[in-house]
Amino acid sequence: MLKITNLNVQASDKTILNDFNLTINDGEIHVIMGPNGAGKSTICKAIFNHPDYTINGNITYNNHNLVGTTPTDISRLGIFLLNQNPIEIEGITNAELIRNALSAKTGKPIDIFEFNKKLNEVCDIIKLPKSFVHRDINFNMSGGEKKKNELLSLFMLEPSFIMLDEIDSGLDIDALKVVGQALSKYYAMYKPSMLIITHHPDLLKYFPDYQVHILKDGHIISSGDKSLVNKIETSGFEANVISRSKQNE
Amino acid sequence: MNKLILEEDNNKLTTGNYLIEYYHHISLDLEGELTLSHYDTKNNNLNINLADNSNLNLFYVYILNKDLNIDLKVNNNSILNTNFIFLNTGNNKVIININTIGSNNKENIKLRAINKNKDSKLEIICTGIVTKNTCDNELLEDLKGLIPNNSSIKISPNIEVNTNEVMANHLVTIGSFDQSSLFYLKTKGLDDYMAKSLLLKSFLLSNIPAELQEKIQAEVIEFE
């Protein structure tokens, strides 16, 4: 279970998240939507204790305190971030990164035969050419290829908590379908907890059920079931916030 | 690849792919299509004269422990691509001169340098000279230093052009690890040292032949 309470996040003296609270139980999918600049992406980076942020409040994952913990150790607890613009690193191959990450996580040398076998299986699942295994991390790849390439790490590392930070941005219809189906398959196989940040409902149709939160001015101002997504799509964030506020009154 | 041990002061090589070894200051006359790879721990000075209509790819790795001079002379209608890697230990200075005395050449001078030790200091002076009465030359200096510790690297990129029919550029960057790359690797579960080792390898080894990569990797793994 991921539990965030009274979270305040600042960067360069600017408050981005303010009294942010969220609990995600094992196997649950939570979606955060909100206008640009609301602080959505900051949530993911704060969970990973990004060095650019000053973080106050509590974030725990399976009773491990994440505030003050290194990104390395947070990753090894089973948390995975897939973001909208994966970084390019020339000179380090995907295979090299994943092999090192797996070895560090398990503390054991990697069985190369099993490793290669699983890489091939994952490439089939995510419809990624097997040659990508030996390509440099996201280097000289299109936006869609980068997202699929990140899925390779996801399936190999088998995290129990996944954060998707606007990964649907910049994907064409076919690429969105491949990414959506792959994530849906991963969810069916491993039942991870998920935090999905998005502006669009298209990716969400690949998941059976989820809860939705609207983020504004650094904290959640409205929450609901999946039907909230349709309301947001029809009438926008502001209308839903006002409507919810009146209901609460 | 041909393994070549050079013991004479002056040597002439023609078309081929060579992994070369030598033991003292050496001069090379080169002609044809050549790839030269070299791993150097003795820091021998180097002189190269590239003949007309030649194409040279140079992959030179130096474990620096003393000062070093490299002089390259380019004549006509030739292509020169250099990949110099300097792994510095101590307080050392490298002077590189690329002298273009003819016309219609393309020269791409790529250099990557790191200090292996905390207290090391490295100074590199790289000068591209294009002489007068030449034309249609292209010269690019791409020089980068990475400081993984509290050491110091100084790179001076010089271009001396004596004709108006040339295209010459230089770029220099010196800095520490890219923080976004480090964060990305750590979010995949790599610890700080492992992430930095991979980024060092990435910085140094892109486009380097496999034969040299193995040797450099052993050096890169051990940095302070």
C-alpha cells in the first residue's frame, strides 16, 4: 500500500504540492487528472525523492518511509516510473541497464540464458523488435518507440507499483493501442498498484476499474469513480470541481 | 584487424585496419583508407602525416601519466576522423595540433577526457590551423571533459584560420554527470557508483571499436 499524507513539495521556494493526501491499496488503480501546472508530474518525482525538491510530509510504501530514501532504494522496493519523455542515454544498451538493475535488485548474478529468453518473450508481448534490446537507451527513437522501450524495463523488472506520467502524450492511435494492451496484460499478470497521470481518457479504457482524482493548486479537490472521467471530458475540470463543491456543501 | 608493433622512428602505412603498439616517439606517414587503434600507457608523442586522397579513422586511448604532444598534418582531398580518449592520472598537459596545409579536406576532431583521481589536473590545448592559399576545408573540434570528482580539467579549443574559404567550428563542454541521466538510472535500481560507472562508459566509449572498449572498461570501473 502506498500512503501519502500531508505532503508539501517545494522547488526553488515555489510550493507545488500543498497538503496532498492519497492512499493506494495493493492492486488498485488511481488516476490523477487536472489542468496544466497543477503539480501532477511532481507527485511521481516526489515519491521517488527527486533531489530538486524539498519534501515535507509522509510517504510510505508497504510501511517503508520513502521521504529521505534514495531513488535507488525506492526502486528496489518495487516502484517504477514511466514518464512522458524518457531520457536518452547514448552508449548504454537496454540489455546492459536491465541486467545491472536485475542483478542489483536480486543480489545475484544473472542467468544469461534465462535473461535472454525472457527478453525475447517480452519483446513479443510489447511488439518491440528484438534488436531494440541491444540499442542504446531511448537513443534516436521516436516518441512511440521510447514508450515501448520503457515497457521492456517494466516487464523485466516486474515492479509492484507503477507510476505512469502522461505516457499517452504524443502517441498515435496504433502506438497507444500497443502500450495500452501491454499495460493491461501486465496488470492481469502481476496485479500491481498503479498511479496513472493523464489528460486523456483513451488510455484508461484498457483498465477494468479505477478511481479518479482531480488535482488543482497542488492538492486533490475532487475524487470519484471512473464515471468522473466522462464528466470531465464533457464539461471540463472547472465545472466538475464546482459541481462537487456544491454537493459537499 | 592487423596487430602491428612499430619499433622504428618513422613508419609508412597504407590501406588497412591496424591495432598498433609502439614504444617511443613515433612518426607515421599514412596513405589510403586506414583505421588505426591504439591503447597507450607510455604517453609517446605522435606525429602523423596524412597523404593526399586518404581517409583516416583514428581511435587512440591514453592513460595519461605525463605530458603529451600530438601533431597531425593533413594534405589534400582527405578525411580525418579522430577519437581521442584521455584517462588522466596526475597533473598533465596535452597539446594537439591539426595542421591543414592543403585543400578539400574534412576533419572531425573528437576528444573525450576524464580525471581518474580526485586531485588530478588536466590541461588540453587543441589547435586547428588552416593555412593560407587553401580552400574547401571543413574543420570541427568536438572536445568534452567530464569531472566525476573534485578534480580539474581545462580545455582550450583554438582555431587559427588564414583563408576565407573554410568552414571551421569548435565546441567544448566540461562538466559533471548529467543529473537527469543519473536520476533515471537510479529509478531503475542502480546505485550511485554503478550509475556513474555506466555514464562514464557512455561518455567515453560511444563509437569506439570493441578491442579498445574492453581495455577501457577495466580502467573506467576504477575511478575515485
